[in-house]
Amino acid sequence: MQFPPWTSIDDAARLLHDGEVVAIPTETVYGLAGNAYLPSALAQIFAIKERPTFDPLIVHICEISQLADIAENIPDVAYALAKAYWPGPMTMILPKKECIPDLCTSGLPSVAVRFPSHPVAQEIIWKAGVPLAAPSANLFKHVSPTTAEHVAAQLADRGLAGIVDGGPCNVGVESTIVSLVGEPTVLRPGAITPEMIAKVIGDVKVKESTSKPGQAMAAPGQCDTHYRPQVPLFYGEIPEGFELPKNCVRIAFGNRPGVIPATLNLSESGNMLEATAKLYAYMHDLDDPKYDLILVDPIPNVGVGMALNDRLKRASIKIIDSNR
Ligand code: AMP
Ligand code: MG
């Protein structure tokens, strides 16, 4: 196989149908896809990512009618949300059908489903002819990929059958996850905000972040130390008296002055969507051993900013660690 193993849409669809694992673009982040009906393909996804099998996968479909192939007892609110925000960066948790292997849902009786808006993802799912399970195409706990090059750098030599290059992801953070099993609850913030969901279904709860020190994690995808680059990253206001190491870089947001000049700026005008699309790419860019610390400016914890805060808090070292 050539390195990197760039693959066409048609080849990817055929490989996926036959049980191979292929990285594909979506509007959120690149996904490491496999045939959702085949436990052997799902097992390969977990192995390539070094992801523990207790962390369930999201199943990707390419039309709303496919929802009924993989989920059952689908409430009306699910169809209302699908109509409003699919295709797009929103995942729904629903009771699963028998045909979805337990490996996909980590033994849970529910399944996570998403209809992505990326035209390349849609074409691949359509041509593969089966729903595709796909977590982010990175090693477990590392920064998610928003370009095909990010995928190649982390995974190209780990046994996947190919990578489809669909350009940079335009949303840039993982989908919003909303559980519709029991009371509607946002489990993971993303570009579809709780306000947007409440507008369609009336009311929605928001699960409290588990990223507080000392608190047990509720779901593995939401553990305390996810999304971390190799270079220590500190998110937020630098505590007074903290001595910065020699080679610091700073990811700025807006035009506030920082303790050091901005190295990169997520959005000079403070535009949250622009910042979301750039965040992971900047984290990859600055994840270079020549740097000692990456500082990231605080971002308002409102709207899509909630997704950025969620990821950055998990990516951040606690300042006490860097003082040791
Ligand atoms: P990702 O890391 O983007 O692949 O998203 C997968 C995440 O979705 C998991 O880590 C869980 O937090 C969540 N998830 C997937 N399936 C379920 C499910 N059946 N119930 C609750 N959360 C789920
Ligand atoms: Mg992930």
C-alpha cells in the first residue's frame, strides 16, 4: 500500500462494504469508518484507535428513513430533530435494533445515530449500502483530525485500508450528542446548541460536564483527559505568579491582550464558528516538541462556545501539574 493510502470514494465504499476500515471526511471531524453490521470491522476500529471497547461508536446514515433500520421505538421528537438539524452535526441516542452488534454500543441497549452533511460522507455511506460506525480517526484521547493529513500522521501505518481526502472539516468539533432515551438530555455539547434543540422539542436537559477534578466519568468519551496534544496545553486565565516556561505559544481568541503575543488567533473578531473550525487544526499545528506549553485564551461559555470549553477543559493540564 502506498503511504499515505489515499483512496477514492468508490474504492472506499467497496472496501467498507467488504468489512475494511477507511478514514472518511465529515463536517465535524474525520471518522474512522467501518460497516456497522460487522463485528469484525468494529473490532478493527477499536484496535486501530486503541479505543477501549466500553466506549460506544456512532452509526452514520445517509437518509432519515435509515433511522428505522437501526433504532426502534423512535419518538416523534427524534423525527422533529432530524427534520430540523439533519443532515448535520447532531447525534441522537435511541433504543437499538437487534441488527446492531453489541460491540458497536458497548453492550448498551441504545445506539448513537448521525446523518452527516458532508457530501463525500453521504456518497460513501450511500455507495457502501450499509450504515457506517465511525469514531474520530485519531488515537484514543488524542486531538481529533480535521484534515486528511492529520489522519495520516496518526493512523496511516496502523492497518486501515485507506483515507479519503475531503478537505478541511468546516464545523471542526465532534457532534452534539442528545439522548432521547428517557428525558431528552444533551450528553456532549457541539455546534447544535441546547437552545437550538429546545426550540424544536420544547425542553432539554444538559448533562453536567464531568471534567471537574475528582469527579468520576459518566461515559468514557467524556473522560477528564481527552483531546490532549503531546505538548502540555493550558486553557484559561494564567494564575497570578505562575512562571511561564521558556518556549510558550499562545492561541488567542478575539483581541484581548495576553501574557505573551498571540501565535495564532482562532478569530480576531470573536466569531465562535470560525474559532470552532480552527481549534483542532491549531492544536495539531502547535503540537511540536520544540514548544514547552500551549496557552489558549478563555472563550465565553455560551452557545457553540460550550463545545469549545468542554474540549479545551479536557485538553488542559491543571496548572498544579505544570508547577511540579
Ligand atoms: P465519538 O467519540 O465522537 O466517536 O463519539 C462517541 C461517543 O458517543 C461515546 O464516547 C459516548 O460518549 C457517546 N455514545 C455513543 N453511543 C452511546 C450510547 N448508546 N449511549 C450514550 N452515549 C453514547
Ligand atoms: Mg473521538
